[in-house]
Amino acid sequence: MSEPVQRVNRRKERVGEVLPSKMAKTIVVRVQRRFRHPRYRKVVTRFKKFYAHDERGEARPGDRVLIQETRPLSRLKRWRLVQILNRAAAEAPAAPLAAQS
């Protein structure tokens, strides 16, 4: 008898910040990538947006999340939410404007 084959998960994972979005079950995640420019040797920061599936709708704008590559779920969605790493700080309510005399 042969041993059962262990499947190795080779799916890409990215960590990014959730951007404001009005879609149901979908979040937009901005992923930061830093690299040294090949010619000028300066550190360059680039951002890319990924559309990810959030089944329970638990991610909020500003949260730091872990997303994982998956099969195509829609025209743009190829990622899914795995874990919320850090919650965004709750914004304080705006102070009421003082009445002008």
C-alpha cells in the first residue's frame, strides 16, 4: 500500500490594507512592495490593489489583512480573505461646530 500524498499549499499570500469599498462580500486590499531601483539604487515603493472575497463582511477600511490566491471568483476577484491581522483604530466622532453669533 502506498502512503497518501501530502498536498503542499503553494498559493501566494499577501499582506495589505483594506481600502474603503461599497461592495458586498468584496474588499479592495492595497499591497505595498518595496524594492531597490536597478539603476539608481534608491528604495522605491509601489502599491497594487487586489480584489478579495470576504464571505462574512468582517473586514473594515484601514484593517491590515492577510489574503491568499484562489480560483477566479469573478471578473476581478482572484484572492480571498484569510485573516485580519490588525484592526483599524476607531475614528473619533467629529466635534460639533460652535454656533456663530
